[in-house]
Amino acid sequence: MLDRKVSFLSGGEKARLAFCKLMVTPSTLLVLDEPTNHLDITSKEMLEEAINEYRGTVITVSHDRYFIRQIVNRVLAIKDGTIQDYAGDYNYYLEKNLEARERELEREAELEEMSPKAKSKSKMTKRGRSRRCRHAFQAANQKSKGHKNAKRWK
């Protein structure tokens, strides 16, 4: 296997080779984009150990929540052009993010109640709504002009 060219390696083998190169290269910043893609469980565990022993800063983007829980001690969330810093592990981020989302939903509900559009809708009486529905159904039951392509078939 040592004599094979890199171009003939599988995706997982290429990823392992890249991590081996990274581990022997001195650095203070590591940027990883979806680092667990194409890795088997053993390789993921080795990567987690290596990152936890790493003395520099690690910036990673990953959808692998288990992996994130194992390595993260600070989360920077980027949303709507702003960065929110959560100085804690991934569970801390989830907890604080849930609280923020609940506050946001409450604020949206308050704004919706105060908007004129919502008020005008609530002012419509039940009788007015039923009258509007009745007129819509009556218009649909009236004789129509015929089918769109009726002339083609004559």
C-alpha cells in the first residue's frame, strides 16, 4: 500500500493521509471543513484524540454532532451577518440557542399582534367571513364560459 499513488486511494484513505501530514506539520491554527466525512469509526476516534491533544486553535465546520460534542469548548455561531460567541461546549450552545429562539418567537408574536394586518383580520366578523365564502361558492357554481380548449374539438 505504501507504493500506491495518491490518485488511486479511496476518499477515506486520502483523508487519513491528509491527517497524517497535518499531525507531523507544526502549526497553531487548524481549519477543518467536514473532517469526519469519509472516515470510519476508528479514524474518527483517532481524529478526536489528536484534536483534543492539539495545542493550537481548531476551527471546524461539521454536521457530525457526536464529533462536535467530543471536541468543542467554544462555539461561534454566524447568523444574519453577526457572530455570536458561546464560551462553552456544544450542549451549552444548544441550551442558550434554545432560550434565544424562544425569546425571538415571543417577540415575533408580539409584533404580529401589534401589526395592523393582524388586527384587521381579527375584526372581521364570523358572519362576514361566512358571507364571503358563500359568495365564492355561488360564483363557482354559476355557468362558466366553457372549457378553455372547447373550440379545438368542434
